[in-house]
Amino acid sequence: MEGNAKLVDSTNNVTVLGNQILLNKKENSFLATRKPVMILYRDNDSTYIAADTLFSGVSKYDAAGQIQINGNDTVRNISPAKLSDTALRYFIAFHHVRIFNDSLQAVSDSLHYSNIDSTFKLFDGPVAWNGNTQITGDTMHLYTQNKKPERLYVFNNGIVINKANEAMYNQIAGRTLNAYFKEGNIDYARAKGSPAESIFYPQDDDSAYVGMNRSSGDVIDAFFVKKELNKVKFINNVDGVMYPINQIPADKKYLTNYKWLDNRRPKNKLELFE
């Protein structure tokens, strides 16, 4: 299909738009190029994915019922009798990946998504945003339920940045990072490292900032209320310092991997069609 092409997969609630779509009925696969956009529908919610190239196919499985996804990767303990095209379909996006959902936005170089576990796997410099919170790392696995974020796992160099205001950015970094969501909003995050580090601007009962706490520990737990970082907890080998609000050294305000990347964030779904 050439020029303003549209492919509707009603079985998987997926629509693909692009200026070129190649459909292989024998393999039950498609390849979309020339500014393609894929829309995943679920329970009156939509997730939009744009990339240079989009591909979708059906995973294979062996006689033991182990689904062959990418070479040696398998999903075990699934009976062949329960397998269907709906359960096995996967989607791959290559280069300049952008994702927009009302709950969460993200960018990366490439992506893999499977109906088997409803997991988005983001590779090569992924960035995710939820409200005033940004999460980056080397590789991310975003676990969803009903197309809303449930858990985000960051492999290596994970950092959460929560914008308090134009001059203050709460930060939590670790070797690995897990962020958990409730009703589409970030609720809790845990960073592990050797050590994990944080920068946190605590507030008094009148919501006035009292200073900047820069600390480290084996594990750091961060708790959010209404999308804002509310409390930080440190576990084992804790070390840190509290700076008064008017005595914060300029070279202590940011962690090593700090980068505020809001200019890369998709602001609305229409941007993905440009």
C-alpha cells in the first residue's frame, strides 16, 4: 500500500498509518515505513508509537510450548493449546522511536513490544516522562496493564529526575532502578547501586524549601504524592550532608548523569504525525 496507507488489525486492536505498508499474509506480518504511526487501543485509551520503521510478526513456539521470541529467548509453561496469533503477536520499532500516552511519554532508538506480557522494551538511550518526572538509563522495560504503566525497570545508569521548580531538581540515581505506578502516575521508586545517590529538596509544613540534602546509600527509596517527590528513605551505608537553602554549592546541585531532556518529550499525539 502506497500513500496515506492504513492497516487495521481488529484482533489485536491495532491501527497502523504510513505512506508505505508492506503486508505479508503468508507470514502474518507487516512492515510500515515513511513516517509510520502505530496506535494501540485498549479500554478507551490509546498509545501512539512513531518510528522510522515499524514491523510486526507472530512469534514461533516449539513442541514443548516454549515461545521463541528473539532467537534463544523463551516464555515457559505455556500450553500449545492456549497459543493464538493474538497472544503471540509482537511489534518492533527502529530508530527515532517516540511514544505518547496520556499517562506516560517516551523516546528511544528502538523498541520491542509483545502481547505476551504487555511489555515495552526500550533500547539505546531511552527516556520516559510522567508528569514532572523524567527517567533515563541504558535500557528500560516498561510493564503495562490495560496500556497504562505499572512498573518501569531500568538496567544500568538509572536516574529519576523530579522537577520541583525551575531551579530545583530532585534526583535519584543507581546502577538499577525500579519505578512503580498507581493509576498511571509514579508512586514509588527504588534505586540500587554501589552506592545509589540522591539530591532532595525537603519542605517544611508550609511547603517552603528548607535546604538540599545530598546523600548516598546501598538502597534509596523514593515516595511520590500527586506526582511530586515527597519522601526519601536510605538503607545501609548511608552518608550525606544537608545544605541550607542559601548555602548550596553550585557544583553539588546535580548528580553525574543528570540531563533534563524535556525538549525531546512528545507533548501531544499530533507531534508523532509530523
